Amino acid sequence: MALRISLILAILAGLGVIGVSQFVLRPQIEEIVDTRDKNKKGWDDTQTKLTKETKAHKETQTKLASTEKNLDDTKTQLGAMTAKATSEETRANGLQKNLNQSNQELKVAKDKLEQWRQVGLEPDGVKALVNSEKSLKAANASLTEEGGLLVKKVKKLEDELLVFRDKNVDPFVPAEARGKVTVVDPKWDFVVLDVGSGKGLPQRGVLLVSRNGELVAKIRVTTVEDQRSIANVVPGWKLKDIMEGDAVFPY
């Protein structure tokens, strides 16, 4: 009986402890649960806010990249427009320069035209005058050329006349009358030269023949053509046999 009473008392004591525990711990448990729920809600809110901010950050990065690309495109376009503007400015300067030059030439032409008008000549008369001047210049040039030929002929005739008057006088041979021996006839002691009256070589003109700087012979021209001549060796002046290619020059 006493054991049963003790067991009952123990059970009652346990129930009392449990009741006291429930009465003391329940508020704490509820507070912990509330704190947990608040923390979870704060975490969820933070996650949501973070997700929104991350999305906004990505959108900002995308906009920034697009803005940078637009800025690069704008810089490129600005460079192209600057280059084009520079080119147009250079072209405009060139056109202005050409315009100024054309205006200057026009002014000169007008001044010349005014001078001709003051002289009393019309454009057709000026053209005829210019053509007449050209014709006179051409005629003058032709006369000058003919005069030069006449002078050469007179000089040639004077040399020939001098030869006929005095066989002992050698005609003048100009310094440019130089050439080479092209043909040699050792039997008859005559040679053919590649120089003639075209360089002023006269008939009976006396030339020296040399080879490697040494005197070979003295010759006298007997026949003269424009580009060649024939000469005989002067007696007593043949120091060596004349060879083709030997140089000849005035005595």
C-alpha cells in the first residue's frame, strides 16, 4: 500500500514538474519560434532584395556596355566626319586658290585686251597680226639658215680660190675637222676618211695621222664630200704605214 502511494506521489511530482516546465519553457519556445520566423522572413526579404539588386546590376552593366559601344561608334563617326571636314576644307582652299589664280589670269587677259583695244585692233586683226609675225619669224629663220649656208659656200670658194692663186698656201682647217681612217691603199698611198665638208674640211686641207699618240704621216685632202673625204700621203711625211682606225686631225 505504501509502495502504491509512493508511486502515485512520484507520478504526481513528475506531472507537476512537467506542468511547471510547460508553464516556464513555453514562452521561451514561442519566443524562439517567433525569432526564427522573423529571421527567416528577414532572410527571404534579403534574398529577394539581393536578387533584385543583382538583376538591376546586370541591367546596369548591359546599359553601360551599350553606352560604351555607342560612345566608341560616336568617336569613330566623329573621326570620320573630322577627316571629311579636313578634306573638304583642303578642297575648298584649293578651289579658292584656283579661283584666285583664274581671277588673276582673267584680269591680265582683260588688261591685255584693253591694251589691244587702245591700239585700235579687233580680235580678228590681232590674230592676223600674230599670224603675220609668225610668218615673218619663219621667213627670217629660213633666211638666217640660207645665210649660214652662203657663208660656208663663200668660205669654201675663198679657200679654193686661194689654192688656185697660190699652190704653196694650205687652206685653213677648223679644229672640229677630226676623224679616223676607214680605208687604206698602201700601193697608191691614199686613204679614205670619215670626215668631210660637213665639219668644215676643205679641199687640199692638210691633216696629221697618229696612232697611240705617235705621228704616223701627213696627208692632203684631194676629194671632199659631206661625210667623207679622200687624201694622199704627203711625200716625205710617211713615218709608218697608215692603218685603218688611225686618228686624223688638223695640221
